[in-house]
Amino acid sequence: MKLDWSDFTGKVLNITMNENYGVVYGKENSDHPAFYEIVFKTGKLVGAYDDGLLLEAKREDKTFNIFVPFSSIKCVEIF
């Protein structure tokens, strides 16, 4: 089944991810990087493409875009 994501443009999505990992580095060179699992992405749906969704999110007074490939999506909640 193919979903028409344009019906949800402008809505907030909470996407639960399949296995996906990130790295956080400390402020000092002596700090070792910490690996963590990225469990979900949240943002306003601004675009839908053949291979994934584009979200707009705000963090620390900055706006940025997140592209999430369909292959990384486990579940989507729409608000």
C-alpha cells in the first residue's frame, strides 16, 4: 500500500526508527566519543519523496531539515 503523504504536510510526525546509531563527541580532545541509538525523529512534515520524508525541526533556536529514508522508518505517529 502506498500512502499519499501530501495529506499530512504541515503535521507533526514522530518517527520511530529501525536500528540507527549516532556519535557524540566531548568538548575536550581527551573525551571519548559516545555512541547512542537514535530511537526517533520528530518534526513537521515539509516534503515527501519516493525514497523518504523531509521533516523540519527546531532545536536551540535553530531550524533544520531532517531527511528520513523509508528504509529507516519502523513506525510513524501523526499529530
